[in-house]
Amino acid sequence: MKIFIVGATGRVATKLIEQLALEGHEILAGARSPERVLKSPYVTPLKLDLHDELKTLSGIIKDVDVIYFVAGSRGKDLLQTDAFGAVKVMQVAKQNHINRFIMLSSAFSLEPEQWKRKGMESLLDYNIAKFFADNYLVHQSKLDYTILQATALIEGEGSHRIALNEKSGLKNTIQNVAETLAALIKADNTRKKIIKMSDGETPISEALAQM
């Protein structure tokens, strides 16, 4: 496939690009600092700034099979990057006839009643930004979406095993999240679904097939 990655220099994005390149996909990697994108024969780095107008973004994100939105400001630019930046990319996808859209989000982005859980207090503004972006994707974009809601990200070697939805736990290795994102494009049953994930005991492809 020909794939566009939005936010291509992040921790998850770098592992995702590695995985997609291993599988032989052609990757267009959009980032504000394209020189920091992972070097690979399968990867073309592109300058992408989510502050830009729709017309500018539309000239960059085009002629691909799927878009992955894995950008995140880490709390520094929530409105323009995590919220409205995501919405603008969805609008570009619709305008340029790119139907498949995969969004990396937070575990309780669409459940405000969960945002006061212990340990989540510092994520309140981030969850609010993701709430509006994810709602737009589900209810207004008319795109063929999958939202992957990851619990807390941790460093470490991935186990290639996960738990989904009601079985999900509290933490994810970044590698497992990246591998799960990559696997979504091979799992047609994940279309139009919101999936909560964590590290677990079930191989990734098997866990997705059981949804």
C-alpha cells in the first residue's frame, strides 16, 4: 500500500514506520521536521505543518491508500495539532478521496466520565482535544475509520501480544502499539470501530481477528 503518516517523528510513528517498511509498504512521512524522519528506502519524508491551511495540506496529503494520524503535541499545542489539526487532515482525506483513516488516540477519549480516574488528571486537556477530534472522525467525517485507543505508553521490547477492549489493562509498550496499528490495514473487521488496547496475552493478529 501507499501510506501517509501524519506526525512521523514521534515515538509510536517511528516504530510504525519501521514495521510498515518491513512489510514493504511505500510510506510518505509527514512531519514538521522531516530531517528527523527514520531513514529507509521505503520512506519519503515530507514537510508537513498542521498549522497550515487546508489548501496547503491538501497539496501534500494525496494519492495514498490510507492515512495514519499519529501526531501529538504532548500537551504543547493541543488545539491546533491534536484537535483541529486532526480535523483538517480528515477534511483533506475526504477532499482527496482517501477513505481509510486510522487514528491513534487515548484510552478514554470518548468517555468523559472516566477522565477523573486516578492517574489521569494530567491528561485532562489532552483527552478533551482527542474527544473533539475523535467525535468528528466518527460522526462527521464520513471516512472509513479505525480509532485505536492506547493506554499509557511505556518503553521496552514489545511482546507482540495484546489485550483489547474490556480485557485491556493499563500499559502498552510502544512497539506493541506500532505493530497493532500496522496490523489494522490487514484486518477489515476493524473498520468503523473504536478499539481500546493494552499489552496482553493474545498475538496481535489473533486478537484483532477475534473482534
